[in-house]
Amino acid sequence: MREKFEGYTGKISESEVLGETKTEQAEAKREFGGEYIGFRQAVDLVKDVQPFKDPADPHEKPFPHDLHATLAEALSLDNYEQLRFYTAVGSYLDKKHGVDAFFELDLGNGKSARATLDMTQNPKKQDYKADVVFQWPSEGLDRKDPGDRAAWQDKLREVSKELKDVLEAEARLAKTNIRSLSEKEIEESRRIAEEARHSNRFRAGAPVSAPKRHLHRHHHGHAA
């Protein structure tokens, strides 16, 4: 049996489990001149520096891949393209806003619901900013290890349930019901969202402060 993340702590463990962004700090410095970056701008920058070829299929890392599928099934989505995963590890969003990763669910017509994640190895962690905080055992988990399979599945179910609760709450705030979108609806919604994203990015003015949106935090502190 191979050793699982032996000696890894903090950022290294997060990058191993969730993946790590690429040159996000450099992107932030170039675009905003090193000034404070608000939450929305930080989220926007993260999307451009993903290690995943397709955020709707983050197969490069086992846990995001399986969590994406588990959450999509919990939401009864017909098309997994409707749900996207982004890591924020190593980014400004991670270091200044306390978010390690996030999911975005396409609600249609350019609208989306977002649920943020914070991974920790401290079962008593109380100081957090993300919507969902989950504990990752210090010895790690390996889905290929027969001894870890039950704990792996438990972790997927527990975290996906909390993410689902947040996404449903965010959809209610947007006065939209979560439903399965067709491929055509997803394509059109994404086009609208991308146009708005680029318009906001290049709009004149200084970065705005982080919005007060973390109203539905779920602290998952059970060890696997």
C-alpha cells in the first residue's frame, strides 16, 4: 500500500486534493496594479488559471472529479456541463478571501449559484469565510485503497449535501428554481454570463469590496 500524502500539511495537502491555480498572483498584479481585489474580481481571475482542462469534468484530481459527479447527481442534473468546479488554492481568493475552491451551477439566462469550499485538517476550525468547511484527514484518503473506500464515499456524500444546501439557498435568493438545462440553454446562458464577465472586468473604476454573500455557511467537522 502506498503512503498517502505523508508529511503533507496545509497548502500542500490542499493542492494535492483540490488542485492548484497557475500564476494567479501575477495575473492579479498585472490587472489591478497590486491593489486590494474584491471577492468577485478574485473569483473571476481564478477562472482563467485553472489546472483543469474542463471545469465541468475535473478528472485531473480524483476528489473534485468524484465530488462533481456526486453533487450533479444530488441536484438531479441531466447534463453535468451545468455544474463547474474551480480550485482557488494558491490564489488571491485563497489567501485573502479564505476560499480553497468553489462550485458554480448554471441556473439559465446567464444566472448562476455559487458555493465556496474551505478544506482543513483541523477538526475544531472556527475561523472561516467559505460556505462549506470540510475536514480532510491528515493521513489522507485514497479512493483506490480498499480500506479508504467507505470513508471516501462518506466524505463525498457529506460535502455534496452541504454544497447542495448552499446552491439551493443561492438559487432562492436569485428567485430561480434549480432545474436541468438543455445543452442549448447551457450554451446560451454561458454566452450571456461570459459577455457580462468581460464587460465587468474591463469597466473603468477601482476594484470593489467583497460583497457580503456568505450567509449560508455549513461547517463540516466530522473526521472520515
